[in-house]
Amino acid sequence: MDPDVFPNLDPELRDLVALLPDTTTAFEDVVGARELMRSFLPPGPVPGAERLEITEARTDGPGEGVRVRIYRPHNEDRDEHRDEDRDAAGDLPGILYIHGGGFCIGDVDIEDAGAVAVANAVGAVVVSVDYRLAPEHPYPAGLEDCHAALRLLAELPGVDPTRLAVHGQSAGGGLAAATALLARDRGGPALCFQSLGIPELDDRLETPSMRAFTATPMWSRPQAVLSWQYYLGGNPADGYAAPARMEDLGGLPPAYVSTCELDPLRDEGILYAMRMMAAGVSVELHTFPGTVHGSSMVPSAAVVQRMDGETIDALRRALHPEAPSQER
């Protein structure tokens, strides 16, 4: 893509944008889009995985349930995150990690490095859920899988059920918001925090950013249109499918919401954060200038380091409230 089309683009992201293919029509071929996403998976071991005990399990649910991957810090790596009152017995907070991919691509393998990084940086047991994908499995399949994974997380030995968070980016951020709503309305498991990164929340596609960004890097309006068509399977959306439609946002856990300036999802994330605040929910909202939906692919960029660092800091402050915030 031509970076000159985006005058506000952060200079450190120009090379990435220049290398990216035009993905505007990518979701017209879901199988091909899944293969394309897997091609971004770096080879070799994930740095930091050696510091974790990594196992797999399956949730309760239809058939055999769905696969989850569990990341648990080794005992010797817990000291820097320890809250003496609650961690003395070895219990750690838990994070449900939900991958992105427009509800129809992605899996726990592609998000392995991200889950490893979060488990190590936050000092938490992370459960990454391989939820069922649309269009083969439209709503509510993926959301029900996420809620089942949250129940599994809450019941894991060594996890403090009073310190549970949900974290996701893009469609994963939308599913994280929906999981928080479902947990609220089904009476648990109780969440103490929700981390919503560039969340996909609104099937109506009417915000200014969604109307304006029809050919932006990694995510654009045409992809969003098909994403929602696949996810909804021809049925109307309710407030759990598209959290932006939920009328009552009261009683939700505190939230951290991040958005990117040059992302069609920008405005729905901002509006959702504002509506949560209006409903009495404590919210931290950050919009990062000059960024696009795929900015995380340049981890060396200063703005990406800020984005990643502030997300980790928000999770650490929520889950280890007595610990000092992360230095940046």
C-alpha cells in the first residue's frame, strides 16, 4: 500500500504500510485469509515461553468443548508480581485472552507469542481460547466458547477468582466486551477488569471512521461488512453479538480501551468507552496518533511500545493493585 495516502501515519510505520498487501477484499476468501494470517506467524520458539508452564485443556460445552491453552508462570518468576496478602499461597490473577481476526480467522497458535508476553509481563495465569469461527459457526458459538473458557479459568487451581480479567484485540476486543456483558448478566464468573484493544463492537457500520476508511491497512470497511455478515449468519444483532447495541452498560468492570487513529474501528471504541463512563463504569481511554490496525507488527516503533506498555500497565494495576505500575 502507498503510505503517502495517509498523511497522519507515524513515520516509523511507513515501511510496514509500504510492504502490506491490499487486504480490502481478503474476507471474500475466508480460507485464503486464514492462510494469509498464518503466514505472518514467525518460525521458531517464542521468547519467554521457557518461563511458563504451558498446557492445553478443553472447555465444557457442545461435543468435546473447545481447546484452550493455559500459560502459568513458574513459581520462581512470581516474586516481582507478588501481593503478599493474596499471593502468599501461590494464587495468581487470571486473564482470559481472546484472539482477533474478524470473528472468522485466527487461533491460539497465531496468538501464542502475545499470550506468552502477557502472562510474563503481568504475572498472571493466561487462558487463550480457540473459539469456533464464523461463517462455519456463527454467533453465538464463539461468544459461548469465550464464556465457557472464562468459567474454566475461574475454576483453575492456583487462580484467584476475585482477580479475573478479560483481554482481546480487534474482534477479540469485541468478544471481550461481550464476555464481560454475558458474565454480568449470567451472574459470573465475576470480572474485575476488561481490556479492550481496538475493539470490533458495532455491526451498524455508521461511525465516521467506518465510513471514511474504506482502504486502510489490515482492516477496512469492506472487511468489516463481511466480518459481520459471517458472524451474524443472516440474523439480526443483539447487544451480546454487537456490544455497541447494548442499552444498559452499567455494572460492568473497569475498562481500558485503546483505539488507532487510522482504523475504521476507532470511533466505535471511543463511543463505547464514553457510554460506559456515562453508565458509571471507570474507563481509561487512549487513542494513539498515526497508528493503523496492524501497527503491532512493528514492535520497535515507539508508539507501538507505548500501546503495548500501557495495556500491560493497565492489566497489572488492575490485577496487582498493591504492586508498583510498570516503568516505561
